[in-house]
Amino acid sequence: MTWAPATILGGLPVWADVHWGKDADTPNGAGDYWAEVEDICWRKRDGSRGKSITQKVWERAENYDCYFCHTIEEVEDYLDHQTREREGEAPSREKVSLL
């Protein structure tokens, strides 16, 4: 279970629970990698996780962003940035502001 900040429906702030995996290898080659959104909660003003979104909002968001591709991409970007920051590879805020 990986919770990370993301947006839905063009910018509404949420926390998304994304799961990644890989299908079993087949005689024809390696299995495919996959990702899916398991749950989405509203992001409160203080940044904490709120209630899960309703089924109606879930369906609208899924229709707006097919299979939550954009949401999954945002979560991947966030986690990549966190990893680089921990390893000391992320640019400092000062350098980013100069760009």
C-alpha cells in the first residue's frame, strides 16, 4: 500500500493508494508490469488524509482520466522525487526557483 498526494478531475487535491505489480512470466516472455488505484481520499487543507471519495466522484474521475493514468503518473513522480531527495540527488529549492 502506497499513499501519495495527487489530483483528480483537473486539480482536486487527494491522496491516492496505488498498487504496483508484475504478471507472471510466460513462455513467450516476461510478464507485464501494472499499476492500479485502490483507494482515493480527499486531501485536507493541512495535508492530511480525509474521507474516501464517494462512488459517484470515483466514477466521474475514472471517466475523466481513463484508468487513473494521470493520477498514477503523479504518484510515481512524487515517489521518485522522494527517493532522489533521500539519496541527496534532488536539486535544492534555491536551484529550482532560479530556473
